[in-house]
Amino acid sequence: MVKASIALVTGSSSGIGFETSLALARKRIDTFATMRTPQKGDTIKKIAKEENLPITVLKMDVNNDDSVRKVVKEIVDKVNRIDILVNNAGYGLFGALEDLTTKEIRNQFETNYFGAVRAIKEVLPTMRKQRRGVIINVTSIAGVVGIPGECIYCSSKFALEGLSESISYELQPYGIKVILIEPGVINSNFIPNIKFPSLIDEKSGRLRNNTSFSHYSETINAFLSHYYPLMKNAPSPTLVSKKILESVKIALSSPQCFFRYTVGEDSKSLATAKRDMSDFQLHDFITKRMLG
Ligand SMILES: NC(=O)c1ccc[n+]([C@@H]2O[C@H](COP(=O)([O-])OP(=O)(O)OC[C@H]3O[C@@H](n4cnc5c(N)ncnc54)[C@H](OP(=O)(O)O)[C@@H]3O)[C@@H](O)[C@H]2O)c1
């Protein structure tokens, strides 16, 4: 694609991160596939060996400042540059706001928002000196449209979208491009990894009063009855990795590039609805579509 390109991908143990690391390496981009549990890296290492791909697996927990700093330093010490950062690590926290603790909410932001912030801040000095770099932030259509039952997941992704839009101006003079990837439902480990409000109060160790039932269970259950079946026909993470590769290719080879990529039909239709409908129409459309 481009000579001497170096990529760092977060959350490469499964799903979109796994496929993106492979896709970049198959284009002969030296790829640092990072994950918080390196034992989960056996499959990607095996594929890399079989296909002779330039992949290095490194341990990196995006929740931890030192972990992110150490990995970026290790890469820069070794290869002296970083051209592509893919901020992919993330998970879904679902449930109604009143049912979630501030700790659960903070944890969601720690990974989905601050995880990306940490990685961006660490790679910037290198990209700025190079006067070249591409930062891909994997957000979601839930970072564009407020989805019922996903209030905190949505807000973490909206926050990352806002950051990305704003920093694109300060980074442009240094040749650093920022790109948003906004998938709809994708068949990865995302659904099995979704977290819900916990029933146990961490301080007392007892069942929380309001979570043996929820005042919002009707809405949440209606949404989940719409959401879970979508997984049956959901596209594979390779649909996203192909889009990431396409976006990187355009960003590295032309002065102008696209800022935002929706991935999947569901994402496209919701993004179009958000763009073309009034707030009232959109609310009505989402209520009918997702809450039945
Ligand atoms: N699948 C969807 O429907 C969908 C739709 C829109 C956007 N997305 C976004 O796409 C991204 C990738 O998700 P996916 O669908 O590929 O789900 P996935 O298969 O569950 O992959 C998530 C990855 O993030 C990693 N991760 C979580 N917390 C981490 C941490 N603190 N430090 C480092 N890595 C961490 C996971 O590692 P472990 O294996 O250690 O847990 C895993 O590698 C996420 O940001 C998600 O929000 C997904």
C-alpha cells in the first residue's frame, strides 16, 4: 500500500480488531496487534506464521496509562514510526440510566472513550514529527443516533465522535488524518460481551433494591427483542476490516479523504434517517423500528 507503514491496532483478540490486524498485515503493513490478554493471540499468531504476515502481538490494556505508554514506546524504539492507529477496543454497556451505577458508567468511558484518548495522545508526538499519520476511531452508528437501551454506550461513542471531529482541525497542519468507522450490528463477540446493570451492590455485597426489577424493563426488553435477532443475519467483522483498509488506503494516498464511513445496511439507513428527518420524525421512526 505505502512503503514502511506501521500500524497499531487495539483490541485485536477478536472480532473487528482481529480481522483488521490481519487485513493490514496482508497488505504488508507491519502490524502491532495489541490485546489485553496476549494468551488470546495464539490464533492470530498461527495465521501470521502460515501466511508469513508481519504481525507482532503485544499486551496492551487501553484502560491503563502505563500499558499504553509502554507499548507505544516499544514500537517507536523498535521501528521509529507509527503511521496508522486503529482505536478499536471497546464493549457495550446496555441498560437504563437509573439502573446503572456511576462505576459501571465510568468503566464504559474508561475503555470506549479514554482508551482511545490515551492511545491517540501517545502516538501524536511520533505522527506529528513524521508529519503523517492516520487515526481510525471505530465508533458505531450508536455514536450518531441515540439508541434505546444503550444510553451509556451511545454517549461514550458520541464523545469519541465529538473528539474526532474537533481534533481533525488541530491535526490537519501536521498531515494527520482522523477517520470515523461507524458499524451497525456486526457478528463478533460484542453481543456475548455486553454488560448489563449488575444486581449486586459493590459496597454492601447485597442485591440492589431497584434491580431485581427495573422500572424500565418494558423498554429494555422491547429493544433487546428487536436487537438480539439482528445478530442472526449480521455481517461478519471482515465487512468492517475491509472498510478500514479502504479508508486507510485513501487517507495515505490522497491529500483529501473521507472522514466518516458507515458500515452495514442498518448503519446506513439510520445515518440517513438522522440526516434527513426532523428530531420528532426520527424519534417516531426509532420507536416504531426498535421498540415495536
Ligand atoms: N459488533 C458490533 O455490533 C459493533 C457495532 C458497532 C461498533 N462496534 C465497536 O467495534 C469495536 C470492536 O468490537 P467487536 O465487535 O469486534 O467486539 P469484540 O469481538 O467483543 O471485540 C472487542 C475487543 O476489544 C477488546 N477490549 C475490551 N476492553 C479492552 C481493554 N480495556 N483493553 C484492550 N482491549 C480491550 C476485547 O478484548 P478481550 O478479548 O480481552 O475482551 C476485544 O479484543 C468496539 O469498539 C465496538 O464498540 C461493534
